[in-house]
Amino acid sequence: MEYGLIGGALGHSFSKVIHEQLADYTYELKPLNESEFHEYMEAKKFKGINVTIPYKEKVLPYLHDIDERAKRIGAVNTIVNRHGKLYGYNTDYDGFIYTLRQHKIDASNKKVIVLGSGGASKAIIAVLQDEHAKEIVVVNRTIREGVISYEDCFANHKDGDLIVNTTPVGMYPHVDASPIDLAAFEKCEAIVDIIYNPLQTKLLAQAESLEIANANGLEMLIGQAKCAVEYFSGTSLEDTVIGKIYEDMIRVG
Ligand code: ATR
């Protein structure tokens, strides 16, 4: 394949539909197991690929050059093959910034609670740092360095101004699950859930009923794809294409 997405299970992916509206190529979905993944990266028979779970960090050793931002995040979701050399970028960062701007969510000087500490969380934390958040609290199911537990969050951080969910909790088919109860967070003024299937998770439905500004993950997904297409093609696209594709996708459902 020349262009496409590699990852573990890709059955849910909307990336083919999105890329084929943004660019003039066929975009393939290529699920790979671990050994296939290593063979694929060694063969380098592609022009441009996106990378998703669980390979965003595992691709790093195969790259000749990693963009500064992607290096800082520690994860790459976009790879361009230029004359046999692989260049890595992180466009989740751009997708998240787009979402904040689009919803006029200002993270500067805010206390932000980030649920989850995987690849997407790292890109989002980099954005929040660059937007001058006052404090970033990372909450995770598994305790490791730099994260706190959900219990600790409920006990000590109910004063969060913004909340970002980067976990898959609430994603199809487990739509009745929610990572936290927003009712406890009385200061919360905005919430972003990076899940896009369903568009309105249980968490966002609760935000809506509490009249808290909220954004789903579809704009971040389209925004990161738009930026990947720019790296693949070496040309830039207007941000307005993101909104057009978003409107089309929510109309079709
Ligand atoms: P992504 O690239 O989308 O960030 P990831 O790197 O697999 O995906 O990270 C998923 C995150 O969601 C992790 O923080 C994970 O928590 P663990 O470190 O404990 O695995 C979190 N996560 C996944 N399933 C979860 C669940 N059922 N409840 C709470 N957190 C969950």
C-alpha cells in the first residue's frame, strides 16, 4: 500500500473515509500483529502512513528523523517515506489544538484533569503545556510515575476547570460506561472526550445536562488526518476542510 493506517485492530476506523475526502489517493487500513508490524517497518514499502494503537511508540526505532514535537511527546502517528528514509510526526497534537480553538476552550491558567496516560494523553498534555495550563493532573487506572488514581482525583482535585477523557471508557460497544461522574466537579467549565464513536458518550451527555461546554473526538480525528495529509503531500490545506468533513460525517451518521 502507498498510503494507509497501521495498527492492531482497525475495524472501527473512520480514517479511510476521512483521508479519501482530504486527498486524491486510496487509503488502506492495515491491521498488523507484532511480527507483521516489524516486517512491515523494515520493508518500508509505503509513501506515507498513519500509526495507531499499539504501535505509536514502537515505530520510533525505525525512523531516521523524528520531529521535535513528536520527540517531546514520545509518540509518532504520521510517517513519511522520503527516498527510503522515514520521517516521523505527531499530528494528534494539531488535532487537539484545533478542537480547543473550534470550541473556544482556553486552557491558559486553568487546572486541567486528563483521564488516561497513553499515547493520545501525551500529545494532549504537550498541547496543554504549550497553552500554559496552570496545573495538569493525570489520572490513570494503573498507577505509574506522574499519574494519580481516580480515588485521589475525587478526593483532592474536584476543583478542575477542564477535563479531557483520553481513555476508551464509553466507546462503542460499551456506551453505558463513563470514566467519571461530572457532578462532583462543580468548577468544571468544559470537557473534551476524544472518543468519536459514539459522538455523544455518556460523559458528554452528562456534560450537556449539566450545561458544561463539551466537544467530542471527531474534530481531533479529522484535524490530525488533515495535518497528516499535509505532511504526505508537502502542501497545506485550509482548516475549513475539517469543518466540512465533520458536518458531512455527522449528517450521514
Ligand atoms: P491511546 O493511544 O488512545 O492513548 P493507549 O495508549 O492504549 O491509547 O492508552 C489508553 C489509556 O486508557 C491508558 O491510560 C489506559 O489505562 P492503563 O494505563 O491503566 O491501561 C486507559 N484505559 C484503557 N481502558 C481503560 C478502562 N477500562 N478504565 C480506565 N482506563 C482505561
